[in-house]
Amino acid sequence: MSNAIQDTQLELEAARERAALEAGLLAGSAASSAAAAVAAAKGGRGGDAAVELSSAGAARDAARHRAKWLKEELQAVQAQQRQPRAVDHGPLRALQREVQHLRSELSHLEEGKSDPDPGHQKEMEEAKSQLAEQASELASRRVLP
């Protein structure tokens, strides 16, 4: 919550600076145009007006650069605020439970504490009989030289 408040405060500060810079740009460009017009009207002090005009141009360029930087900072803050989508952990948790169950069953079998599950015992007997049938079938196919 404090991060959201801090981010909002940064956005507000960036918006204020941007508004101040834009106001400064408008005032600076109007003042430099007026100064150039006055200097041209006087005719005698064109050099001073050119210096003022170039410094106003430099200030305007600096303000534009600052505004661009503030915009990039604002975009970076907004990108950080985006929350990642929630991930469904249901299948992962189910798999973890199954692995834990199998590990505990394996450890019990290794320790010899309990006999295998009767369902597993039946499956093992069926697999043995199928394997024996396949072995006999392969042996009958084999041709002796």
C-alpha cells in the first residue's frame, strides 16, 4: 500500500514538473520572440538580442530534454505498478502431494515397515503374467538355426 502511495506521489510530482516546464517553454518562447522584435525595432542592439535568443533556445532544449526524461520515468513507474497475473497453482500442488505420497510409500517399502498396497500387488501380478506371455510368444517366434 505504501508503494502505491509513493508511486502516486511520484506521478503527481512528475506531472507538476512537466506542467511547470511546459509553462516555462511557452513563456520562454514568447519572451524570446518579444525580445527579438524589440531588438529589431531598436536596430542598435542586435547582438544582445541574439545572445538572449540563443540562451532562450538552450533553455527550451533543456526543458524539452527534462520533459522527455520525466515522461520516461513516469512510464517506468507505471510499468512497475502493473501486477503479474495470478498463476493457478492447483495442478502443481496436486503433483507435489502425489510425489510426497509416493516418496513416503517408497520409504516405507525400503524400510520394510509395510506391505505394498493390495491394489499395487494385483497390478504387479498382472504385469508379471503379461510379461511371461510375451516372453513365451517371442520364444516361440524365434527360429533356431
